[in-house]
Amino acid sequence: MMNFLTVRNVKKVFNEGTESQSNALSGIDLTIGKEEFIVISGPSGSGKSTLLNIIGGLDTPSEGSVELEGTVITSLGENDLALFRRENIGFVFQAYNLIPVLTVKENIEYVMRLMGTPQNECDARVLEVARELDIDTYLNKLPDHLSGGQQQRVAVARAVASKPKLILADEPTANLDTANGEKLMELMRRLNEEEKITIIFSSHDPMVISKARRSIVLRDGVIIEDIFRS
């Protein structure tokens, strides 16, 4: 399998040099292939969200590097990093992070508009993704008028609409009931297979963990298990 993402000796120390110093990550090394479907699990405080944020360029490591398809993103300046994230990485957050004053359609096409995608292409792609996620009847609604499960599907649609190379999802089912959580995981698995997008998500939910083809377990900021499944 071709190397897609490489994490080298990534360490993250919070409040360094103070009495409250904590080592969130203690030397993470990871090699991830293109189109993998990976869960990062572990107890609360194990470093799951910190690792995802560093991989996505939302946070910087205290030491180490992250390279995505030949670009060392931990070496990019702020503007270049923002542009790289926009063009290559989609994010699905626990809190959805939808823009409340924009409609569902406007939220989904937001990244594509920032990238300068022509409106007719945005319209076609939004409709394609919205149908795939069964939210095409909500395109003109505001996020506040949707249920939690519907808002989470909008967040997934926004993440995949611009066809990123990588999607990072932090506890994507945390605010969903079991049935909707299972539906969301099946949708993400299908998007991984059909759209050929590499997906890495964090979770502590056994049902969610069981859906992944590779399971990476963190404890106290180190990898204690890395298992590939068929």
C-alpha cells in the first residue's frame, strides 16, 4: 500500500515548563495508506483529539512532523497551511460547527466557494452529496431547524463535497443515538469506498470501532495497539 500520510515522532506537551505540564502525545509514529478507513480509540485523555488536530494542521506538535502526500504540513506557514487544509482535508467535528445563518446548501458548498468552484459545479455537487446522505429535502433550511442526526449528516456532506484527500472526524457519533450512529458509520464507510477518500475518526464507542478496517489504540499519549482487519 502506498504511503499517504506519515506521522514522525510527534510529541505534544501542554503548559510546558509549568507545574501543570502534561504530555498529551509522547512520540507518535504512524504510516497510513491511501483510502484507509481508520479508528483511533482509547480512554478519555489518551490523546485522540490532539492527534487528529495535529494531523489536520489545526494544532502544532511540540516535536515531530506530519507529511501528507509529500507536503510536510507541520512546516507550512499559517496562510499556506490554511490553503492546504482547505484543498486537501475535510473535518467533521463533534459540535457540527455549521454556520447558523447559512442554509444547508450554503453550508455544504462553503469550502467549494472558498476554493473558487463555479456555482453550477457547486450546485451539482451539493445535490449529489445531499442525495447520498438523504438530506436533499433540507437544502433550503437553516441548521437550527434540523435534528442532531440531520445536522451531523450536513457536517459530513460539507466535509466530502470538495472531494478532499483526507477526512478527519472527531467522535462523529457522540451526539447520536445508536441507530443514527450506525447509519452515519455505514455512510462514511460507503463514502470511503466510493469516493476513495481516506478517513480517520476517533471514538470510544465499540460499535463505531468495529466498523473500521484498522484500529489504532492510544493510552497516555502512546500507541499501544495497531490492528488491521480484513
